[in-house]
Amino acid sequence: MGEITNKAKGRIKQALGSLIGDKGLKREGEDDERKGRIEGAVKDVNHAVEDAKHAVKEVAKWQLTVHHIDGTGCGVRPDDVHVVS
């Protein structure tokens, strides 16, 4: 199941377990909610890794462009480069 589904399912089980006094069901709900939070964190990390890979590729492409504009390099120093967002 997905992140949101596990969180919702967990909260429902916790509420139902509290309502009927079933500690096992409440614990199961806590586990489901925790699983959903972990799935969300893993998804966030995967997105961050993909973003970092893309950024590294863009920097590498930029560096190749800077060093080969006139065949010998263009003489750009790091202090001359300013990032504009």
C-alpha cells in the first residue's frame, strides 16, 4: 500500500482500537502509520537523489561548455560566475 493509505489506515485502526479498548488493534494502527511515514521518507530521499544526479549532470555539462568554447578554454574563473535564479 502507499504512504497515504498506510497512514490513514493506521489512524483508523488506532481510533477504533481506542474506542473498543483493543490494545492490539491500536498497536497495529501505530505500526501501519509508522510504515506510511517511513515510505514517505524513502520517497523523499529517492527524489532528492534524483535531483542531485540531475544537478551533477547539469554542472558537468556547463563545465564542458565553459572549457571548450574557443577550443582552448575561455578563461572563466569561479569568481566570475554568478548564479541567477
